[in-house]
Amino acid sequence: MLLPPYKEEMSLLVQKYGGTSVGSPKRILSVAERIAKVRARGHQLVVVVSAMGHTTDELIELAHRVSDRPPHREMDMLLTAGERISMALLSMALSDLKIPAVSFTGSQTGIITDSSHRCARIRQILGDRVRSALAEDKVAIVAGFQGVSETKEITTLGRGGSDTTAVALAATLGAESCEIFTDVDGVFSADPRIVPQAWLWSQIPHDLMVEMATRGAGVLHPRSVELSKQFGVVLRVRSSLNESEGTEVMSRKKEIMEEYQVVGVTSDPGKALLIVDLMRPTVLSSIWDAAAHAHLSVVAPMFSAGRIAFFAERDAEGDWKKKLEQLSNDGFVSKYEFDKTVVPVSIVGDRFSQDGAALSEVIEALGKHKILVTHGVASALAITVAVSAGREKEAVQALHARFLGEGRKN
């Protein structure tokens, strides 16, 4: 539960800077200068930071060099160090600019979560120390991605969790807006590093942004978008490298439309296909219950003849195997396979359920490039297919050319 909004005469902004934006001392100094300019315009600021550059990946690798199966609790203790480094360095940089600032960890901020390690959910945000800092006209710098459980255990919110931290703080404090700063200019119709001609959207609806984020668009975490919609937080994605306006994630415009429309193409090499054979179809709920209890993601589920297949995070393979072994012992699951030879590729848009031709067009477009589709599933807002690992970039390029090569750009 989020607390009632914080009220202040000067407008309050929440800004979040991702790992590339604070990836070096030079970048941190640049962020400090940007904050100084915003302060000069009369805004109060709460700044959420991620770990520098590839720090989180390096810490994960370090953990696996000393342990084959590091406990989730200890991983949370280790990984939260990355954001603490960023917040302290940024506070130091602001101090040299004569801007009063104070840094807080997730627990010092009062971000209270459930007890799940590595993928905790926020229960409430107290925010008393942040409010006190703002009352003293200081910039409050908060470590993203982390919180503390009701039993005083340090927890993390999962990959991309700093976005969720920022939006949740904006909702709690009643901020004018929440700005997510990254190394690209906003939300594109595809990763511009894969498709250079990808479109930059000035606005995109919440529901389509959730679909894109869930299916691999790394610019925003889906939970942050859901919170933005739920609590009416104005959410923008901007570049920390320039002054472009970026993309506003917004409520859907009321448009009359019956033909399907594609807004983005994504791939997610961080996911693999998990195939589970059930002892009987009626035990399907046991899979969903296990996933929900452990906060494990399930993307694009496909059910047929007692078999369920869906995309799951590759780094959650150990957690899934533990859950599925237990379900097997309980007589719910006969066998399972974690297929890492395929990667999900998706198109996201509107009204796919109204036109059955969309899925066949996806398969045909990939077939022209000799890219084989092994699984496919369509919903009203997205179509996701499985392609061979290593060919996902080609698939994104082919589908973007087919569905977004020409047409209207907003």
C-alpha cells in the first residue's frame, strides 16, 4: 500500500538514472550537472540510481566464482552494494557543486517489501527520511532496486527494479512526474541498435508499453508501467545524453480502429522456452500457483494436450527446477524441459485477436529469411514466436521491415 501524496509548494520531480547514465565518474558528474540545472528551475528532486554500468553482472559473476548455488538472501546482500556505490558518488558530486544532497538505501527510505529474495514486491513506502530531506531543501538520492522486508531482511526487486522504485516513490510523494533516464532517446519501435531506422514514439499507451517491456524492451520494467497507470503517475523515458523530450507513457487515446496496428518489435535472449508435461490437464493451476508464490515470470503461455509451454527467465532456471521437482514429487508434473535453443520474438500492437492473418504474416515474413518458427501464440496485444537462438536480431529486423517499414509515425 502506498501512502497519501506528499504536498509541497515547489513542484517535485522524481528522476531515475540507469546504469549507463552513471556508468563512469564522468557520467556521474554529467548527471550532477543536469540535476543542478533542474534545481535552478525551482524543482525539488528525488533521484533514484542504478548500479554503475555492468556492476550487477560483475557481482553475479563474482558470486558464482565462489559458490555454485549462492543463497538468494546472500545474493541480495551482495547485489545491493552496487546501488549504494552510485548513490554515494552522486551525492559527493552534488556536494562539490554546492547542492545539498543526502543518499539513502532502500531500507533507510522505508521501502517495505514482502520476504521474497531476488524478486520482492513493494508492500508500502514510508519515506519519512526522504520527506525530511526535501523539507531541508536537499536532493534526496535513493538506491534503486532494493528494499527491506517486514522481518528486517534486505531484499531486491528483480532486474529493472530501479524503475519500479522510482515510480513507487513518485506515487507516494505526489511528484509532478517521474522521468526515467537511459542511454536512448525514448521508446522505439525496436531496439535502435538492432534496427537503426526504428521509430521513436513521442507517446505510447500503458498497456502496449507493458507488453513491450514484458517481451524484451529493456527501456522500462513492466511493473513500473503498471504502477504508473494504477496511481496516475506521469511517466517519461528520456536520454541522459541530450535534452530530447523522449517518450511519455500515457493513458490510451480514444480512437476508433478495427484493423490491427503494430507499434513495436522485440526480442528477449534472456528468456528460454520452458515445456512442462502435466499428469492431467486439471493440475495446470499448480504451475501458476508455484510461479505466483515465487514471483517467477510466465510469458506467452501455450497449452495443448496436457502440455504447457511458456517463456521464462534463463537466470531463474534453478528456481523453476526446484519448483517443478516438487510438483513432480507431488504428482502434478510428469516431466519438463528448459529449452535454451530458442528465443522469443514478439510484435506488439492492437487488435490481433480480430484478424487471424497477423500470426500467419509473422511466420511468412520470417520464412522468407529462412527463420524457422517452432512455437507461436497470439493475444489481443501481442504475438510471440520462438526462433533459433542467435537469429533473434535477424527476426526483429525482418518483422520491423514487414510491419513498420512504412506507415504513420506519431
